[in-house]
Amino acid sequence: MAELVLTSDNFKTEVLESEIPVLVDFWASWCGPCKMLGPVIAELAEEYEGKVKVGKVNIDDEEELAMEYGIQSIPTVLLFKGGEVVEQSLGFKPKAAFKAMLG
């Protein structure tokens, strides 16, 4: 399954009310490290299909969500469980770092 495109319209349903953990990548099209992280996030979406939802928030399109979660630098990846942020990762990291976050 491809990553979900998360917006203020679907964030509550897809992330906060999700029965399974949700990995959310806050990114922007002009961000070099975000472009490097994109394929890693896509691979995680495939590998964890059915176990973890993987979504992306474009901070240029969704400024309110970025402000709500205090996103100051990108890429920032947040892991939500039960509607709460339980872990975060700043900057580009290898896939293994995200697999460790997901357990």
C-alpha cells in the first residue's frame, strides 16, 4: 500500500483514531533530505502494510498541522499510537532507524 496523503481533513480519522500505529512523515517538495527519505518511507509503507499505517504531511499545504505538532525542521517523522505521539525522528535517517522505532 502506498503512503497516505494526510491533510487536516483526514488526519483525525486516519491518524488519531487509528487502531494501529501510524508513522507520519512531515516533509516539503523543496527539502533535499525529504527527497532522500521519500523512498525509505515508501518501502516502510510496503513492508508494514496491515501492521502500521504510513502517511505524509506536506507542510507547505498543511501549515496548521505542522504548527500543531511543533514541526520546526524537516523531515520530521512522528510515530502515533492511540492518537498520541510516542516517538519522533528529526532529519534523514536510514531505514533501520525507523524499523527500530516500529519495533
